Amino acid sequence: MRSVVCLAAAALVLAFSPVVADAATSVTQYGITWTFDRDCVVGQFVTGDWWVVGPVTIIGISTDLHDPAFAPGLHDDGSMVNPGGTGQQGYDGSLTSYRSNLNAALPNGQRVSPANPLVLPAGSSLVSMVSWLYTSSTNKEPGCPSFNAGTGAPRPVTRSGAVLTVLAAPAPEGSFRPPYCGSDKTVKFNVNDLDLGALKNLAPVTGTPDPAAQAAKVRRPWVDHVHEYLGAMVHPSANMPQYGRDMAKVAADVALLLNIDFAQLPGSPDKRDLLIPFVQLGIDLAGIADIGGGWPPNGGHQCGRKLPILVAGLALNDPHMLGAGQWTTDFQDDMQTFYVSQAEVDMTHSPAWDPDDRADLEPYEVTDIGMPEWGIRHATRPSADNRAWGATYRAVNGAVIPSTALAAAIMNLRDDWNHEAYFDYAIRYMTVTSGGGTGTNAPSNFAKALWTAYADTTILAPASQPGDADGDGDVDLDDFAALKNHFGTAAGATTAQGDFDGDGDVDLDDFAILKNNFGATAG
């Protein structure tokens, strides 16, 4: 009988030797220990996350992270099994999103113990969290974040999270972890499947970040299945950024860095050490989408989730993840970006127009039709659109849209993304802001330097013409023919078929984009 502790968090993924298969009565990761009722066969995925052969009986879920001056309550330090993609969670009872019946750490309403065990069959992911403890906003554990006025609790309320996967048989050496969401725990991907040749090897630019430091930002699981505003409140602070904007900035910078020539960096690091945790992030996000979860548009909370999925699909040559541009999943990235049409002109000149009045208000005019644009909740609440450049949350999303779009363009994922308005708005944003701006609501200096160095040959290449169905850099009768042949398609249409606004159909809005750009050329 023995316990196994994972110390991989401080090391590069390939710089430690994962446990392939062993017997243990407990395993520990990121300060969380799961204790079994007997010796169980355990091992680690290539990410360092633990698996155990089930069924398994868990008689303890504990942590050594808490300050001894504070004791967790019954509804702190929660866990969930195969969590869903809704706005509810079982991790921390201080939020209104909490549902005690979702807290797997409370079988029969009491904490897991030898007398009150948690039995998990094969095909289970146990996501366990450590809460921040406090009695007031001034009496709290050291390092506890500041309190959020809306929730009256720390933002976020969780400090660490880890995933234990229960399998029917040991995972092959080098396996990626299945998504923590949903009940399908098929081990589908292996480190040997990674295609480094799918990534570019661009010359480094000024401000190129340290790959090890970037890998540390994505190494722990990003627990992101609880969507909307309260979802950010359970993003464990040791695992991931709390705010969507900051998550997206990390994701974009990692994706961009993966396309730098690591042989030209100090020490010639192994690109796989950064690629592996980022691919796992993409696998997890795809798992959320596959069970019906998503990231609908809401300020700056839910941007940046599409890129890791596409990168994982590219690196693993997986058609499903590469097809994310055809999914019906809510992606804030696409649901906030659009080409102005007559509908927006009419809306913003009507009594139904209801934009956020914290910013100046400016309606759209006929002369704006065809312009790539951003709206805070455009796909779900177009009445909130506002042409004013200072529209609420425009700058927040401007911090990530250009770098995300550039990364996708560099990796030739623009067609797979399948939403041209996103890329054209990125170009417009960089133009209007003269390079992206400065401060928190701006792309990183690394991303801006890459834009300067490589935008002309990637995102600014001819395919960026609105209305250019065949990607030859101009808008002409060939593009009209593509639209005409697919006119009336109600769903699943692509840019090549005339869907120029990225909403999946081919209609008069797409014709208006072609008409307003007819005759445009790459020059």
C-alpha cells in the first residue's frame, strides 16, 4: 500500500517521467489527494493528470493547501463527476450557481469518508476543487483574491483544481487525457500523434516570451464548463486566468509562440513541452462543446475558446476538432463579429435600439453596410449593437481578437474557422487603433511585433476580401456565381459557397456584402 504524489507542476511535461501503471492507495496532484479503499492500478497521462482503473471506491478527498487558521465548510472544496456544460456547479457553495446535488464530494449529503464512500465506475472524470476560505472580505486566507461586489465572495472562489479519470483499462504510455466533461472517456489521442510539421517555424521577434513560462500558464486543467459571468468565479486561480479576456490573451500568445522557430530560442527548447498542454486544453474545450456547452457572447467573459480547439485538431490531424467552424456551438468570437447590413441600420434607427449607455451612442448608416464590426451580444441581442468606437467592452475584446486571428491565419486555419468577419474586424481594429493600442486592453507586445512582421503575408493576404468566395483576392463574377449557386442554403454554408457573414446561410445579407465589395482587388 502506498501513495503517489505528482510533482510535475514545476517541470516541463516531457522533463518528468509519468507513471505508466502502478498500484497505489492514493494519488495527489495540485494539492488535492484522492484516497482509495484499496490498492488500485493508477498512472498518468502525458499531461501528468492521473488515471485509475475502475470501478474505484474513493474514501477521501483532501487538500493540504488551506491555512490552518481556516476550516472548510460542508460546501467548500467540492467535486463534480462528468460535469455538464451549463451555468451550474458543485464546487463552492458561496455562489448562486451552486447546486449541492452536483457536488460529488458529498455523497448522501456528507463528506466522503470510509463510512461514506464515493463509488465511481469506469467512464468517469472526477473534477475536484479547493476553495478559498474566508470569514469576511478582510479575514481570509493569504493570497485570497479580492471580493466581487456582485457575489460578495472572492473572484474567483476556487484556488486549485485537478482531474482524476476512471478508465476501464490502463491508458497507453503518452496518452492525452479524455475531456473531463461528458461520459465518453475513450483514450483517443497520443503524444506520438502530434504533427510538429503542421506548425510554422518563424523567426523570433522582439519580446518573444519564454516557452517554459507560457507552458506553465496552460499546464493545469482549465475548468471552463460553467459558462457566463458566474463561470469565471470558479476558474481556479492557480490553474488559469479568471477573466475570459486574459484567458484568450494567454491562448493567443501560446498559439503564436508555437509557430516560432524554437531552434533560434535560448537553449533550443522542445516545442512539444508547450504544444502538449495546449492540445489538452483544446481537447477539453471540444469536450465541453460536444456535450452541448458553449460560450455565448457576454462582454469579455467568453472569448478565445475556439482557437485551442482548432490548434488541437491541426496538431492531431483530427477532423472533428478541425471542423469546429461548422459546429453549432456558441463561440463568443464569432457571435460578436459581423458585417454591417441593412438590418443593423434599421435596428439602430428604431425604438428597439437598446445599447449600453455607459458609452457614447452612434447608429449605423447605409454607408456602413459591409463594414466588419463588433457587437457586445450581436448574435443574441442585436439591439445592443453600437457603432461608437468607444462602445462598452469593444476594447476588452480588441485585446484578443487581432492576436487570435493572426495565430489562426499563420497556421492556415482561416478557412477552418469559417467566419470571415472575425478576421476582417481584426484588421479593422489594428488599423483604427494604429497597432492595437496599449495597456491591459491591448494585444501583448509579442503579438503586436508578430503582426508587424507577418501580417502582410498571413492575415492581410488576398483571402481577406469580403465577398471573395474563391479566395483569389478579388470580388468578381466568379464569386457572384458561387453565391448564386448556393443562394437559399439555410445552414452549414461556407465562405466558398457565398456565406460572407459567417452565419451559416446564404441570403440577401451575403449578397449585400458582395455587392458593396464588388470589384475589390488584393491591391
